[in-house]
Amino acid sequence: MGLFSKTKSDALSFFKVFKALAENQAGSMIKTIRTDRGGEYCSHEFQNYLKENGIHHQLTTSYTPQQNGVAERKNRTLMELSRSMLRMKNLSHSYWAEVVACAAYLINRAITKSIPNITPQEAWSGRKPSVGHLKVFGCVAYAHVPKQNRGKLDDKVEKAIFIGYSESSKAYKLYNPITRKTIISRDVVFDEEQEWNERVTHKEVSCIDLNGLEEEASQLDVTEQNDSIESEASNQDEAILSDDEHDNTSNQHENEESSSSSSENEELRTRGIAEIYQNTQPLTDTQVEELYQGVQDVQNEMADFVLYADADPVTYSEAVQDKKWKDAMDKEMQSIHSNETWNLVDPPKKSKAYWCEMDL
């Protein structure tokens, strides 16, 4: 369990949490604690709490940290390991809490000299811990986004930084610097060789884009000025054209506008499949050959043939004429009778029977 406070005045509240958890898990009471002479430990509130709970408080001599060598050495080990882990992936000091917690997690699962042939985690819990899930701190990780939290076109994974292991769930803890959100997930793919480039933040990317847009805008202003000068020169040249040519071009534009407006206002009408079947006659092979030969004689034209092969029947009368459809209907009826899907009964008196439309 990792407890991190911003100020030393929170020492008592954190000690109460640690005391309750440790005594409950170990089944024993805390009898003695040893600290330096820091103000957070020597305050009246802290001393009164220790007296109320019968805990003996041992204090080191001023400026003599070697009297509490076990704790001082453990702090040094944590800081050296944390510094190396941050440096390896070029992460900033803002991840100090996460890297210290991860370092403690790894130390508790490594063999020490004080208890040989056993890890601190095994000595505490009585179970041998697994190390198959350990990953490199600070590497790039891709967490799976559940379908409940994404749309159909959204990304299925979210890129983030691996910052440790969850204390409350059997999952990994990730952090997305762009959204500034912590992700707890077990469906994660790790790229342990890759590191997150913190120098390119979201704000810097937006600034780069804005600067690029400003440069493009300045270039567009220059090109617009050049275009305006060229257009003025071309307008002077076009002024030499005769009035007849101007009238012809204006009439041509009016005709194009009228044709485009009429095509836009035209309503699109479609025919139903039943109407197409009723008003369409099948072509014979001779008629198809004649049409094809007639189109071949005309240059710059193309013939598009739409072939309807094995079209499904629309009505029952059409389906009965085809043997395979009739056999399929007979098999379906046999299956209904054998499975006793329905019971065939006489309709009640003064009732009207309705046809049941089924897909063949």
C-alpha cells in the first residue's frame, strides 16, 4: 500500500490508515515505532494518539540518521531505483509518486538479505507472488477500449504510459498525458522498448499547427496579391474583345444556368419492382444480338447491359413453376410438421382468417 502526502502535517492521518490496515492484515498490534525528531512526529496531536493506543515512540538522536539505519537505507534504495526508472524512459519528476510505488512493488517481490530464500511479499501474505505480469515502468502501452465506451468509428485502443499496478484490482495502471486521465485495465498490449515523447505535448502540437497556418496564411496573402495583379492585367486584355463575343458568351452562360436550374428542380421518380415486372418483356437472343450490333456501328457510344441471373421469384405462382423452389417449400412444410411447430385446427366461428406471409 502506497500513501503519499503533499505536506508533513498529514502524517498522523496517514499513520492511522496504515495502523488499521497493518493490524487487520497481520493480526497483531503495533507496539513500537521509531522515527526521527521531525515536527510531524513530535507534535502534541501525534504524541497523544500514540499514548491513547499504547504505542511506544522511540526517537533518534538529533542529526544521527544511522540510528534508524533500516528505514534510511530503504528510502535510499527506493530513491535510487526510482531515479533510474524515470531516467530510463526520460520521464519528468511529476511521476515521482507512481515510480516510488512501483519500485516498492518490485522490491517486495525480490529476495532480500534479511529473509533469504523468500520474498517480503511471501513473508507477509504467506503466498508466493507471481512475476510473469511485470512490465517496464514508463513504457508505451495500448489499452483496449470497451465497446460500451466507444462509437463504431472510434479507435479500439488508447495509447498511454504504463505507471504501475492497481492496488484494488488485478489490472495495470496507465496514464494518458493528453487527456490527463488514469486508466485501469487488464487488456493491455505493451511496447517495452518504446518511450513516450513528453516534449511534444498537446499544447505544443497545437502551437506548431497554428504557426504553420500563419505561414500558410502569409503565403496565401502574397499569392492573392499576385493573382489580383494578374487578374487586373487580364481584365485589361479582355476589354479589347468585341461586343459580339461578349454577347455570345453571356447567352451561353444563361443557357447553362437555366439547364442546371431545371435539372436541380427536376423530381426523381422510381418504379416499384412489381411495376417493372409487369411492364418489362424479356428479350430474345436475336433481339440482344441486333441491339448489340446496332450500337457497335455507332462510334463513341457504349452499351451497358444489366444481366439478371437467377432472380428470386416474387409471387407464389412464380415460385411453384420452379422445381427447386417447390422442393424447398415441401421440405419446410415437412420440417414444420415433424417438429410440431403448429397445430392445424379449425378456425372459430364468425372469424376471418388472414394470410400469413413468410419468406421462402
